[in-house]
Amino acid sequence: MKNSVQSKKLLWTGILFPISLFISINPLNAENIFNLKFFNNEKSNWLSKINNQYYGSLQSSGISVEVKTKFNYLKKEPFKGSFIYAEDGILVEGKLEKCISRLERYLSCTWNDKYGVGTVDFQFSDDLNSFAGSWSPSEYPNEKYPWDGYKR
């Protein structure tokens, strides 16, 4: 009986287990495994391609106003940016801070200007020439207001 158990153990550890391990990690079997594509910022240069000025609009006080948005990615996250718009003939300058990307072409920042602070999320187009986004004041994080831009 002892030899039978040892031979089964040898069969499992010496032959069957390595084969099952190979099948489970074999790249040829990859289509059978649910494969998430994780975004690795270090291998992507898309952020360096958004270091431009984008012209567009955002909603402020219930109306759409023209805005110029600028991103200042310096090859590390988080990074900063800025924006400027006119409301009732008065220029309003603001800052984008703590900008970080968790997914490719998706950027999340904190905004602040003389009216307050909150979050803004930008989704860039495939060619990075435009974005659509939404901002929220920190007091009402569930309220979303549009913010978009495009390169000229």
C-alpha cells in the first residue's frame, strides 16, 4: 500500500501537476482566460501629448462660458494645469491640481478658483485632440456640469 501511495504522489507531483500548471499559464490558452488590460502610465506617453491648450466651454452659474484649459504634465503624476474663463465680463483664473490617470485617455483632477473647489474628470478622444468632461463642486459631488475642450 505504501508504494502505491508513493507512486501516485510521484505521478501527481512529477508529471500531472507540472502539466496542469503549464496548461493554466500557457499563452496559447490565453483566449480562454478573462484578461484585463491594466493601464501602466510608465509605458504610455499619451499624457505628454496633452500638454497643450484646449479651447471649449464649461457650465458656470447655469450658462455655458468659453474656457481655455491647459495641462502641464512633466512625466510624473500627479501633475497640474490651469484654466481661464470669463463670467459677466470678468476673467476667472483657476488651477487644476492632483491630476492623475487611472485609465488610458481618462484624467481626474481637483479644480479650484475664486468660487470654490471640486473635482473634474476628462475623457480624451482617441487622437487626444479633444476631451469631454464634467466638474462637480466639493459641496455637491453628485452634481455634474459639462466641461469640454479641443485643440485649435
